[in-house]
Amino acid sequence: MISEEQQAGNAIPPPPAAHAMDLVKTYGTGDAVVHALNGVTVEFARGRFTAVMGPSGSGKSTLMHCMAGLDTPTSGRTFVGAREIGLLDDAGLTEMRRNQIGFIFQSFNLVPTLTARDNITLPCELAKQKVDQAWFDYLVGQLRIGDRLSHRPNEMSGGQQQRVACARALIQRPDLVFADEPTGNLDSNASGEMLAFLRHSVTELHQSIVMVTHDARGAAYADRVVFLADGNIVDELHSPTADSVLERMKLLGG
């Protein structure tokens, strides 16, 4: 008889949080064609914090949008966990984005007519799922927004709005969080607080995060930095520091 230990030892490891194979994205036709991604193959590890960097126009936001199901690649395959995005119909894609993926955007993307509380719980409402009150309270406490729950976005600072957006991204306990320049509209103090929380979410809560950023100090919070140039992955860096990231970006002209 096979023991539990042997079964565990023979278990198939889980797939990465997300991965892409030969991803191509072009815009336009003829002489006006733009090759945003040129056959990118990449994995984003589960329970890790990955930063994506590159010069302006390198394809980093396009890569994130294709891998999150927000944009359709010209060719290639993208996966979130074991699910291939290209095989999903509209209902399946909506369900995946609602339940498996969290999003944090530079512009916060909060609903202006809703309070902070209602913005945070909106994904639960859309999915017709009950809010996990203990988890809600934990996020609110960690992000220090308990005194802002009855406020609407225009009554909060940029840092407070982004912390609400972060709680909204995590309220469903998604498999993966995509963050697109999440500190781009924040001052240095608010940026540091946001990045520290994302780092905590990975280290303590085993969240998987992929963050597009242009900030070397922000990338230093990650476990790994992937560098793009001209639609190709050209380098990567593990256990980055702000100085090591800056050196790599200088080589890329970023």
C-alpha cells in the first residue's frame, strides 16, 4: 500500500500562478504595424512577487493585459493557473476575472458613487457571494482604512483610495493579483506603505502578485524582476535591490 507520504511525494506540483507561451501582440497593419509582444514565454511563480519593468513602449503593460484576460493576443497561449484564457467564452472569462484575479490600477478605478466599504465588497456583490467579514476586517485593519469606510473616493487622499483599491483586489482571495503601476499616482510615503503591504501579502499570506512598474525602488520589494525591451523578455533579476535594478535599466536605456 502506498503511504500518504509517498503519495505526497509523487503529487504533481501545482501550475504557476500564470504563464504565457509564444505570446504575440500586434497593432495596426502594413507599414503602420506595431509589434508590442514578439513571442514572449514567461512564468509567474505561485506565492511570489514579480515585477515587470522596461523602457516606455517595451510591452510590459500589454503583457499584463493579455495575461489578465483584459486584451486578446494576436497569437500564443496564456494561462491563469491551469485554465487557458483563450479557451474561455465570455461568461468563463468574466467568471475567471471575477474570482481568480484581482486588479490594482494606477488610477485606482473606484466607483465614485460608492463608499469605501461598498467599493471593497463590490466583487462579492457582483459574484453574488457573501462577504467574509473576518477577512474584510483583517484587510481594513492592515491597510488602516477603518475610519474611511463611509467615505466616497472624492473624500479620500490618493493613498487612501489606493488602499481601498488594494482591499477590493484581495477581498475575494484571488489566485493572482495584477498591479499596473499601483504607486504611479502616490507620494513616496503612500507608495512605501502600499508596497510594504503587497510584500506582506506575499510573504505572510502567500499571495501571488505581478506588478508592472517603472520605479526601481518599488521593484526592489519583489522577489524577481522581469525586464522587457521591444516586446521581448531580455533579462531577469532575482532578489533585486534598487541599485541592481537601476543598473539593468540603464543597460536597456530605460
